Amino acid sequence: MSAEERAKATAKNVEGKAQEALGNVTGDPEDQAAGKAKQVEGEARHAKEDVKDNVKQKLD
């Protein structure tokens, strides 16, 4: 497990939540969509790390 990659994924998720919240407050649909996209990217990075961990665990 790469702690650095997990930290980047978490940061991307937090950044996305903040941008989506800003979009909700300002009523900007572009910020809302961009924030959701960043959250999906963060979730995908976490999923990738989970797969890598599972493969490594099975090989050990």
C-alpha cells in the first residue's frame, strides 16, 4: 500500500467536496460538476490502491 497515493486520493476527494460545496453555495453548476468529478477521481485512486493491496496480499 502506498501511503503517498492514498494521501493524494484523500486530498483529491476533500478538494472535490470543497469545490462542490462552493458550487452549491454560489449556485455554479460548473463548480458542482468539477467537484463531483474530483471526488470520483479520488474514489478511483482508492480503488486502484485496494486492488494493488489485494494482489500483493495474494502473492505474499
